[in-house]
Amino acid sequence: MPAIIGACRLTLRLPESQSLKDKRQVIRSLQARLRNTYNVSVAETGDQDKWQVTEILVTLAASDSRHAEEVLSKVVAFTEGYHFPVELLEAYTELIDL
């Protein structure tokens, strides 16, 4: 049986963030919503000391590459439309076939 690992690196801008505390609050909320809605793993992986920019990594394991692509594209769309002041600067997706 095939195993697929899907990964999506999202670079985000938080224009209204005035401190690391503001940033963390928004990022924690976004991470929880992504985990609960799409059953994915989420971690903040870059720009952790900057107030208005961050990078998060979203991953999932699947048995079907089409399913992995679908879930990750929904994650990107969800992030673009997120109600908090979050601007998606870049989304890079990769599938790894094991």
C-alpha cells in the first residue's frame, strides 16, 4: 500500500500585530482551527522572533496523493480566507511518496 506525506509551507504576514504576544495569539488560533478542521499537523517553523511575519508548516499522511493534494489545497484556501488579519504571502506544497 502506498504512503504519501503531504507538506505545505505557508509564509504569512500579520499586518496588525504589534508584539510577539499578538502574533502568537493569532497563530495559535489558526493552528488550532487547521488541526481541528483538516486533521493535519501544524508547527510554526520560521520567523519566530518577528512580529508581523511567520512561517508555518502543515503536514499530513495519506494513502492517496489526490487526497493529500485536496486537503492541502483546502488548507491554503482556508488560510487565505481566515478572518483574522492574516495575509498569505507564499504557499509551497510538496508530496513525498514513500
